[in-house]
Amino acid sequence: GTGIQTKWLSEFDCEITTTEPVEGMFHQLKSLVNDISGNRTKKIIAVQSSAENIPAEDNSIDAVFVAQAFHWFDLEKAIKEIHRVLKKDGVLVLAWNIGNTDGSISW
């Protein structure tokens, strides 16, 4: 995506590899990563890739975060790929935005 979740995750002391397959959105993501990387001790890497082809070694990732995108994945391929890169005790976190039922949040 454009990096909304990446920006939030950047507040934590962790290394981040963030992916986006669509070229236009990837350029927005890369721009955001460039803006927020200077203030961190741990690196953030933006890669043009997909959930079906995660650029990581087997059993090397503590957590995979997916925001507003899981429904776009080729689920069979993505689940296998996520399982491949996650460490034994790694976690998959799925997130969606939901608005208030009273309409008080303006997006």
C-alpha cells in the first residue's frame, strides 16, 4: 500500500521490510519510507513485491502485518508464502479500517 501501516510500525524499534506490487502505490510507499527512515536506528526497506513472493529467507520474519489488503491476495499462494517466511513462533496480523457507525469519522 501507500505506507499508512508502515508509518505506524516505524514508531517501534524493529526492522521493517514493506512490500507493494502495484507500481504507482509502490512509488508513494518508497517516498514515505525515505521520509521516515532518517529518524530511525533500525532500517526500513520498501520492495516492489507481493504477498505471494515475499523477499525474505525461510523462517526469518517475526511478524507479517497486512492492512486493508488480504482480500486481494491469491490466498493459497500467499498463505504458503507467509508460512514459509515466518519464524516458528511468528504471527500474522490482519487489519481493516472500520468507521464509527454514527459517521463521526471523516476519512
